[in-house]
Amino acid sequence: MKEQKEKEEILSPFKLAWRNFIKRRLGVVGSSMVVLLIFVAIFGSVLAPYDPLEMHTKDSLKPPCSKYLLGTDRFGRDQLSRLIYGARVSMAVSFSSIAMSAILGVFIGLISGYYGGLLDNIIMRCLDVVFAFPLILLAMVLVAMLGPSIQNLVLAISFIYSALFARIVRGSVLSIKEKEFVEGIRSAGARDYQIIFFFILPNILSPVIVQATFNLSLVIMIEAALSFLGLGVQPPMPSWGGMLNESRRFMELGPWLTVFPGLAIMFSVLAFNTMGDALRDALDPRLSQR
């Protein structure tokens, strides 16, 4: 037992987190699903059997068969190809939105939490205004103001979720900046930017990573919802939400048009949520001991 504890102490935080992560089977399964989604998104042009915009009018509303594995829509477009290209859109929107919101939110949270005072109060009151509205409603308003497009969708989502990252980071900074090692560094003559970016930032990355993973699934649902309402990805570009919108009038004639995009959204959300749960447990020292 003593030798095992000594080995655990020698392990770096990264290796210890990795070992705790792979112990969680659901997390490994979720991560595999995420890797599959990313693979499909990157190599969609190779994997898709048809051009997602190509119309086969003679095969309109054809059910799943050997030629069209997931059937066709009212224009005869292959559903499998459109789902694959829709994965590319969903992954691109979600990852770019979370990356931009994390960078902006982490910066705001670091400045607000470290300096405090009047600056902190002003930033927090501005964030309270953002949190006063439901996220999906605020996203709808912003996209409607900016105009429906992928770029505007990414900007709107990034703006909304940067507030969430900022609040999480601020709370972590408030608990870390008063610790003894920070005081020691400050007394040694380190400047504020050195303390913030070289000592405080590395110690708050764990909650940021976990939050980013969970938010990826939420962004996928927001993108699908806005595309369903006509405020996101514009036709004829395929997106899962847009495919659901187009299939509403044909649910009785072609139920596969609704089932497969819905399953794609459920699959991706489940993948990111299970991976996020495992990451949270692996990166949290209290939970990793269980």
C-alpha cells in the first residue's frame, strides 16, 4: 500500500488525471463517440456517398435502401450525405464558438477576479444582464439582429458563453489569488501579468476544460434549434436542425427524415456529456479518489 501511494505521488497531475479518466468506461465510450464525430466531420467529403446538394428527382422521398442507406428527402437528396455534412457544420460551429468564448471569458474572468474592486463590480453587473435572459432566447435575438449566417451564429454563441466562462474563472481566481504561493510570488517582485498568466491561469484550467466540454453539447443543441427556426445555417447547406425543419411536412410520408437527424443530435449530445462527466471526475481531486 505504501509503495502504491508513493507511485501515485510521483505521477504528474496529467498522468494521474489520465489514469482516473480511463477508469471510467462511460467516459471512454463518450470520448470514442466524440472522436468518431470529429472524424466524420473532417473526412465528410470522402465518406459521403453523394453530393449533399445533388437532387435525384426520380428518387424523391425514397425510404432507406441499398442505394440510399438512410433514404432521400423531397428533392431526392441523399440523407446520409446530408447528415455527414451536417456533422461538419455542427462540429465547426460548436468548437469555434466554445474556443472563442473560452478565450474571451477566461481573459475577462482573470482580470475581474484578480483586480476586484470597482472593475469587478462593473464586469459582474454586465454579466448579470446576460444571465437575466434564457440563453436560447438571447441567441435568437442576437442572430436576428446580426442576420442569419454561420459567422453570426458563432459570434452570438461566443458572446453568450463567454459570460459563463468569465463567471467560473472569476470564482476560481478569487480562491487562488490569496494563497500563500501567490503572495510569495508577488513579494518576490513578479508583475501582475506574470502572476495572472503564468501562475494563476494554469491552476484554473481544470474547471475551464470541463465547462468547455459540457458547453459543446449545449452549443450543438442551440445551433440545431436556431437552424430549425431558420436563424442558423441557411439552406441548401445541410444542418441537422435545418433537416428537421424541412422534414416537418413529411413526417407521415417519410419518417426517416425526422428520425435520423434527431438521432444524430442525441448521439452527439450524449457523447460530449458522458466525456464531460468523466473529465470532471478525473480532474477533481476529491472525485478522482472514488
